[in-house]
Amino acid sequence: MRIALSQLTTGPDPAKNLLLIEEWTRRAADAGARVVVFPEASMACFGTPLAPLAEPLDGPWADAVRAIARDTGTVVVAGMFTPAGEGRVTNTLLATGPDVDTSYDKIHLYDAFGFRESDSVAAGDRVVTMTVDGARLGLATCYDVRFPELFRAHADAGATATLLAASWGAGPGKLDQWELLVRARALDATLWVAAVDQADPDRGPSTAPTGIGHSRVVGPDGTVRARLDAAPDLLVTDLDITEVPRTRQRISVLTNRRPELWH
């Protein structure tokens, strides 16, 4: 399966960001990508008041993404914000394209490193996978990468890859943690992890998580197969889905689990 990771920098204007999504999706489709993954907060960057711009999944912004996916024949995964009531939003991944229309609400909220996502965002409560060309893919968002049980839940649901969309917070040691965590989650669940982050922007004084770049694709054995640096770029790569069962025969961590001891 050929996928594209669109490591771009979004701003506060959803309409302008939609133009970027269209441009980058067309570039990915021209390169033969079947799935195009955009970062968390593709609709609008963090540091922007989210409640006034949130839209439902059947609203005009999501419908415009659907039209882009339909016109290019790709499955597009993009981070947006949907209304959650009481002045909060849900941090949502929209996944849409031929024979696919689903969404994932971020389960683990980023209340860490001096930022409190839960002040403005409501947590999701549902593990989501989708099927593209016979391959099952899990969906995860940013801070989720620190919780191995979600990635194992994807594997238990039959997934051979997790698509991870992020807007990673900068700071001392954060790049090392990003690489370590993405590789560890692939190895924990013996599946592919395709992790796309917002490109590293020109930061002002805000402490909002606005990305550091360094998107990467990690194989089910935990090795990095493709990567980007900090700048905006498009990473197109092929996932060998048949590698997953072969790896699980050699690295049997899913089979050898003892969950009855922890519950």
C-alpha cells in the first residue's frame, strides 16, 4: 500500500488550510499514493481559539475534504475540530475517500508539559479502525503515542498499520521522545506506524504544541524505514502489509501477552 505523509504547517484559517490539503493531496495522488495522511490540527493550528471554528462532520469543511478525496481517488486523513458542547471541541481525525468515511476522536488529551488540552477539548472514547484495499488501519492522534494499549487494540482489531497524526510539542528531549515512542509502539503491536507531524514552524511566544516535523514510517519490527527532517515536505512510501504476519511469527509479543495478570 502506497501512502503519503503530508508534513505541512497549518495556520489559524481553516479555508487557507483547506487549500493546502487540496494541493498536497494532488501531489500525493500524482505520486501514486492510495492514502494521504495530514497532521493533527490540519483544520487550524493550536494556539487558535478552537470553539468558534469547530464544525460538525457533515459541515462544509469536512465536505470539502471529502470532495478532495473523491476527486483524487485517495483516502484522506486530516485533523479537524468538531463541536463538543459547553464551549469545548473534540480533536477529530476525519478519514474519507472511496469506500471509506469514518472519524476518530482523540482519546488521550495532552495535559502535560505545561499545556492542558482538556481545558478546551473533550476526550473520545472509541477505538477506530478502517479498511482500505483489504488492509485494516488504525487511527491515533499525537499524545496517544504514549499509550501502548491503543496500538495493541488496533492489532487486536486486525490492523496491520496505525496512522498517527500529530502536532507535537517542542522542548528539550521532545524529538528523542517522539522517535522513541513511535518506534516502540510499532514494536509493541508489531504493526506499521506511519507518523506525520506538523512541520516545525516559526514559533512565537506561544506554548501551544505546533509541531517539530520529523515524520517517519516505522516497520513492524521497530526499524525506521523512511523519515523527514523538520521542514515542510511530502513523504511517499510503500507499506508491505504481508510483512506484519511474518514479523509476528518471529516477535510473538501479542501471542505471549498475559493480560489476565493485569486486570
